[in-house]
Amino acid sequence: MPLSLSRADIVLDLFDQYYHRVYCFCRRSLAPDGSEDIAQEVFTRLLQLERLPEMSISVSYLIKIADNLIKRRYNRNQRFQRFLEGNNGYDHGRGSTNKDDDLKCLELSDDLSSRLQSLTSSERDAVELVVCQGLSYQEAAHCMGVPISTVNNWKYRGLQKLKDSHDLQHSADDMEHSMAG
């Protein structure tokens, strides 16, 4: 690509050429919404490349970015689920061997989404930005227009409330189970 093109023009040209292929790659692992989010994130990340005008970008490079983003999202959601289950980040060998089960974990469960709604808007925003979307505390603080320590406090309170509601639900389920048995 000629060096005279602006960064935005280069990304727009790549978007026109390869968006559909990147989106189709993402659809093999994600629902349509998640696929669209990841595909758009791929091209957004290109804007941040310092040497973009000097680089020759192929579709395989874009697909590798998408693959890394999908893996990162999956791992982040797994850590979040383990936190809520009280395993403190350890899987204890209970990892799923079924690929379909793993792919379902890429999106937040309906139960978790409804629990997020029980948080204050500040706590929910902090949890979603830092835990679900993987933003740094600094990035989340900038988005929310508050100090980093405030984001940290909101995230901590939100996660504690989610963990407490999860524990409470499991205690009720266990009690129900023991009464039925």
C-alpha cells in the first residue's frame, strides 16, 4: 500500500476487503453479536498499529487477531465464572471436554446477565468494563470519568455482590435438594 494513504484509509480499505471473511471466521465460535463485536475490534486494533502504513496486512493476520481476541474473551469469562463459583481461579480438573460446552461459555449466561442487573449502575459498569471486556483500570476510569481507585472499589463491591448472590442461590438449591431427598 502506498505510504501516502492515511491510517484510517488503510483500515477502511482492509475492512472493505476482509470484514466478511473475518466475521465468518468468528461465527464458527461465537453468536452473531459476539462475532460482529470481535470482527469490528480486529479493525479497531489496526488503527492502533504504529507501523500500519509500512505493513502489508493479509487476511490471515486479521484472522489471527480475531482468534486471539476470541481466546482472550473465553479465558476472561472462564476466570469470571470460577470466581463466582468460589474456586479462586482453580479449575480442579473439572474442565469441559465438550467443545460445544466451551463455546457456550463465551457469552455471559442469562443467569449472570440478570445478576449483573441487580448491581448499581456504577458497579455494573465497572464489572463489565474491567472483567467482561478486559479494560485496564485506567481505561475504565477514563471511560467512566472517575479516579482509578473508584473503579477498583465499584468492581470489588460488584464482584462481592455477585459472588454472595451466587453462594446464596447454591445454598438454597442445596437445602431444596436435601429436603426433597
